[in-house]
Amino acid sequence: MAAVLAFFLIRSFELGAPGERIAVSGVGQHVTQGQSVGYNSVPPVGGPHWSAPAAWGNSAVPVPDERAVHNLEHGGVVVSHNAISAADLTGLQSLLQTYPRDRFGQVKLLIRPYDRIESGTFVLAAWGWKQTFSSFDEAGVRAFLDAHLGRCCESVP
């Protein structure tokens, strides 16, 4: 009975969380590096993934989905962007300097170019959640980060 109550209590907190909730599985499910995985969302918000995450921060080159998903499993948020303005990219990158650091001294944010979403947009993804933006809205981005950053699944650097 207590487990059922806890489940519904946790779900009630999620009802007001920003973003779209997407059902996923695959926590701890590693596949061979180089193996392609078919995900149920673009960009993915969870699922099987490679055994090593990407370095946190801004990546000037694309990061494979299978690597970025591991970052999500570590409680991070992955920002995937496609042909956004320099001002929007600067706004996103500023979060790496201004957002509070976790207990490991990191901002678990990975910013990567991603050509599989609509041009001029960026998507914030956390484990089981995503939200699309057409321009940098600091309050909206911070609301997503506050709700989802550090909320999954492995508390490791």
C-alpha cells in the first residue's frame, strides 16, 4: 500500500512539471559502443545507450544520441539545437556559467548541435521529458532545468 501511495504522490508532483512526459525504459541498459539504437522520440529522452557519457558543457560537434542518452541517465539535461541564432546559443551557453553547480561541482548540461529537429529550434531533454523552444526564453529554460536537472537515475558525475 505504501509503495502505491508513493507512486501516486511522485506522479502528482510531475503533473505540473514543464515539458512533455514521454514513457521510456533502459536505465542501466548499455549497448556496444557504435551500435545504433532506435528511440521513441527525437531527440531521445531515455532508453538503451552506450556505456560512456559525453563530457558536460558545450559541444561544437554533434554528439551521438546513444552517448547523450547516458548523460540523461546521470541526471543531466541535453540541449539539442539546430541553426539557432547566435544570441540564443549564447543564452544557452551562459547557463554553464550561471546555473548552480551540483554536489560534484558540475552543471550537468550538454549543449550539442542536432540536425534532426526543426531549423531555428532547440529541445531540452531530461530522462522521460522534453520541451521545444523556438527562441531563448530564460525563464522557460530555467523552469525546465529546475524541474528536471538531477532528477534521474544515477547520482554520479
